[in-house]
Amino acid sequence: MKLYGVGVGPGDPELLTVKAVKVIQNSPHIFVASSSKNTYSLAYEVAKKYIPPTTPVEFLNFSMTKNLDKSEELLKTNALKVLKVLSKKHKACFLTLGDPTMFSTFGCLARFLKNLNPELEIEIIPGITAAQAAAGKLKIILAKGNQGIAIVSGTAEHLLKKLLQIQDLSLVVYKVYKNRENILKLMEPFKVKGVIKCGFKEEKLIFSVEDLKKEPLNYFTLLIKGGTSIEENS
């Protein structure tokens, strides 16, 4: 049995890799994560043009909760659904926005599945991350020479504070919306740019913290501090 974790990129259907498309088109069953409130999935919307019309797509409920028992229960329920399909069809794929190894529901599911069935084979198909796509949109070179790159969740304020003080470090901040006021205050002294809904039709580029303060930030807001702009003397 084999499960593929397929990264579909940040939102633009044209940014799927050739390998991702091949795996999707050859998969007998496709899983996607959805909210408990509906069966809508952004990952599915991005990849749907590549999914054969006869391929079943199953939406798995991964509602966000801080209740560890509830999270464990959801993981177990979804893992058993995946294993049931794999026992009959032998392979399937799970679609995730961006890359499966970064802030992905797939990572939690894969670990749970391996605990239930250590013989299960899992292959990860990398996807273009929102960090890469945003840097491209903003025309920022994230690292050159001896510089480094760090990626951090906006929910980890203690890490953000430390990383902001490191010179020659490009910093990419995900999940800004959860801690908006504190993050913008911490990043105000620095040159910061950002992208809201990178890769989607509603995409918006932001070029300062002041501009960010005027915007309704959502889950798909990403900030970049540092790097080298190819259009500015920086």
C-alpha cells in the first residue's frame, strides 16, 4: 500500500510540478482536507483541472481545534478512512496546498498512519511553497552568498523576536493573522513586504508595515523581512 502526499503549490494551478500532475492523474483515489463546516477544499480547487472526472475525491474533516483529544479522534477517524481505501485500491494521494512538509495537515496524518501501519509506504511529492512564490511576486532574492533564510509561524512569537535580531537573515512569516497586532508591532522597525492570498485571483502585494495595518489580514497572509530586491538599491 502506498500513499502520496502531493503539494499543489500556493494557489496557481500552473505552479503544480509535472510529477504532481502525473501522480494525481494516475491515482485511483484522492483525499483532500476540508473544514467541518463544509466540503470546500482550496487544494482541490487548485488541482481539480488535473483530476480525471472518474476519480473519486474524498473530503476529510480536519476542523481546527485546540482540544487534543478531539484532534486525536479526528486523526484516527481520517486515518482509518485512508487505510480502508488503501486496502482495496493499494494506492491513493492526499493533496495539500504548498508543500506537504511545511505547516501541512498531511504531516500529522502521515505520522498517525505510520503508527497504525508501519508497513505503509509514504511518498512526498514536493510543492512550490508560498514563501518561494511570494518572494518571486515581490522580486526578492531571499538569500545570496553567506546569507540565510528562516521560516517561522506567526504563532511562535518567541522565535520571531529572536530571528528578527539576526543580521543577514531573510525571514518569512506564515500565519500572520492569528497574532496580527503583536507581529506588526515587532516588524515595524524593519523593511517588510508581504503578499495576501499569493497565487490566487485575490492576490495583493504589500510593500510596508503601514500598508499592512490597513488590510484585513487572513490565513493566507505571508510577510518577508530582509532579502535583496532586484528592483531597489538594497
